[in-house]
Amino acid sequence: MSCYRRLAELTRQMLGHARREEWGSLPALEEQCSALVRLLQQLEPVAQLDAAQRQEKLGLLRGIHSDRNEVRAKVGPQLLHLRDAVQGLQRQQLLRSYGL
């Protein structure tokens, strides 16, 4: 359960950074989340949870899902803006290479 609790905490942190538009903080947190997910994939088949733990896990997963959806909603427009900026720079470089 500690992995699920930690994953929930990390996604809450990611959401806080996304809300404050602190985009540079997100990659390191995402890497930590990915590492925890990989660990959970290894542990899950052998983990035995009682009814209370299953309920807690379900609540944590709902929160994680909600937080990640909001993070994606906030990051998506930023990624599109970044893509457009990169494409603009590529066009400028291409025009310069042809002397335009």
C-alpha cells in the first residue's frame, strides 16, 4: 500500500506544479511515478490485500486518475505551444539556409 500512497502523493505534487505552471518540475516527478508503476507491476501479482486495503487502494487509484487527468489537461496546451514554437524555429532555420 505504501507504493500506492507514494504514487498518490507524487501525482498530487505534479498537479500542484501544473497548476502553478512550473513545467520544469514535472519530468522528474513523472519519472518517479513511472518507477513506482513498474514496481507495482512486479508486486501486484503476489500482493494480498484485505477488504480495507482494497478499499483504500481503490480510493487512491481514483485520486491518482483524477489528478493525472487534470495534469494532462493543463500540460496538453503547453505541449502544443512548444510544438508550434519548435516548428517555427525549424521554418526559420530552413529559410535561412536558403538565404531567405
